[in-house]
Amino acid sequence: MADLKERLLPPKPASAINLRETSNRPSASGRQPFQGMDVLGLKKRGQGLRSWIRVDTYGNSQVIEVDKFTMMRRCDLPARDLRLLDPLFVYPSTILGREKAIVVNLEQIRCIITADEVLLLNSLDSYVLHYVMELQRRLTTTGAGEDWQPDGPDMSRRRGSRNFDNVFGSTSPDYLPFEFRALEVALEAACTFLDSQAAELEIEAYPLLDELTSKISTLNLERVRRLKSRLVALTRRVQKVRDEIEQLMDDDDDMAEMYLTEKKRRMESSFYGDQSLIGYRSTDGASVSAPVSPVSSPPDARKLEKSLSIARSRHESMRSSESATESIEELEMLLEAYFVVIDSTLNKLTSLKEYIDDTEDFINIQLDNVRNQLIQFELLLTTATFVVAIFGVVAGIFGMNFEISFFENPKAFPWVLIITGMTGVFIFCAFVWFFKSRRLMPL
């Protein structure tokens, strides 16, 4: 058995054997260091590697293993944002715009979108695989790897002609940057998933409710109770996605923060501008590596450098404000399209909930009607019992142990029965007339 175990298990590295021998070897003081502690096991547990699917701007995908801290440095995200993507925790749907990334948590789609790549938690879920395939298809067919140019009248005319297609079409417009295309696929996957769940619930709900109206039973009531609990949970999820999209549409700063491609382009242009300024200073006679003293530098060069920096900052601020306005319009148009879709799904669920409420009201009316009929029957039965009790009173009177000449008459007993019966019928009819006059019974 030991030989079989050694053949099946992978060989241990020499470092592990040396560490184990060192930990088991007693020290000079007679103590055994590292007793009961596996150093390699602690290191492995501390790494926290996770498998991610990476999709770049050209549609190429690969599986990488990255730990949490490396991912935080790579995407410049805090730890609380990565917690939203943890499958062990259940968080509501969230879309967060950060400095260098967009954190998306929409149903099964949990990913990090940057200006150059999409990092998606590796999973065997069909919706995750469908998201990767759909994103690759759109990136390869529309050529998302090309440089995006937001300015120009041709692009504005192109954008205006595609407004209708953006709302109802299935492919991303060519002018959208990479992060918006990835976000659009995530929104489409989430909206499609929720709409399919709502459609399945509708297919199951309407026949069940119709059956319940025709036959009220404990089994049908239990099935409707489970259906209503599922409806409430699904409505809450759809409402959260709708509120998240609506909150993004109402906040211009959050939408401008999600414009990653433009921010990256501004950073690169600023970096190249600084490099050109340094080159200008080096060609002017000053050394780049050596520190420049403000006394030794000529005043004209300092004034020119200051004016260039001021002009560059003004130009960048004007371009950033214009691009932010454009990005808000484009992203708002994209979010508005899927807001209509998720709002339609919410209206479906609301209509289904109203139908369930109407069915419950109808069932309550039926139960109230049956209850009223039982009360009426009980009322008639009580009245009949009172009439029959009259015969008991008469029988009790005639059963007394005293002599009376009426008892000696042989025709007295039938007359007593006839008079008592007629009196009972009269009293019963009087009670029924009283109940109908008081509208306690239907006329």
C-alpha cells in the first residue's frame, strides 16, 4: 500500500524534505522547532490563487491564475471591490466605476473591465462561457482593437444614424470603446437571463393559477405559495438591476468615471507631452540628467516652459470636458437601451404579481361565499333545532305524573301532535321571514 501511494503521489521537492528534516531535528536546547507547522502549506494557503479568463481588445482569450493582491495592483482596486466578485458571497447587482477599471456584478457575470482587457472569474457556468464567446464574436467582427477616435463630424453623423440600432440591435456600434462593449455584453447577458427567468415563471404561473381558481386544494395552494416566493425573489433581483442602471444614468460623474479609454489616452498624451518638454529642454542646452538650477536657467526658457504647461493644461481640460460630455451621452444611450429591456421584464413580473393578487382576491371571495353559506345553513339548523325542542317541551308536560281528563280522550294525542307541529312550522316560518327581512339570508 505504501509503494502504491508513493507511485500515485507526486514527488516532494527537496526544499520540503529539508524543511521537514530541519523541523523534526531537535535544537541545541532540546526543543523541536516548527513542530506541528507545515511552512509550505501555509505559503500555499496564503497565495489565494484564482483562475481568471482574460479577454483582450482583439478577442483573444486565455486562462490565468492571479492572486488577490496582484489583481488589486493590476487593476488599482481596493479589496472590498474584489469581494463583490467572490462567488462565496451573495451581493446584489452592482456596477462600479473606478480609476482604471469597471467592477461588474450582474447575476452570473462577475468581471473586471479595463481599457485593455476583461478579467472574468473562471467558471463552468453556461452564462459565463456564453459571455466570453459573445464578447469574442463582437470584438472579432467589429474590430474593437482599432484605435477609437471620438472627435469628428463623420463620427457624429455615424452615431446619430445608429441610435435606433443601438436600442434594438444585437451588435455593438463601431464607435463605442472597448469597455463599453464589454459592459454592453454583460448587461445583455444579465437582462437576457432575468427575462428568461421571468418567461419561465410566467409559463408555470398562469396554468397553475387557472387550476387553483377551478379547484381550491391544499396542494394547489402550496404550489402557488412557492411560486409567489420565487416571484418576490426574482422581482427583487430585477428591481436591483433596474435601480443600478437608473442610478448610473442619473449620476454624470459616475458615467464619466467609467470612460477608461479616454482617461488612458489623456494619460498617455500627458506623458508624451512631458517627454517632449524634457527633450526641448535638453536641446536648449540644459542637461536632462543633471539638476537644473533656477539661477543658471535663462528666464526666457522658464517663461516659455511655464506658458507651454499652462496652455497644455487648458487644452487637456477642454478636451477632457468635451470627451466627458460625449462619453456621458454615449454611455447614457447604452444604459437607456438596457433600462428599457429590464423595465419591460419588471413590468412582466408586476403584471404576474397583480394576476396572483387578483387570483387570491377571487379565492378569498369564493371562501367568503362558502363561509356565508355555512353560516346560513347553521342558522337554519339552529332554528329547526329550536322548533323540535317545542315537541320536547310538550312531551315533558304530558309526561308529568298528574291526572287530567284530557288524557282520557283517545283523540287527544293526534290533536296535540297537529297543534304542536303547526305551531312549530309557524315559528320556523316566522324566523325565516325575520332573517330575510334583516338580510341575513338571500331572498
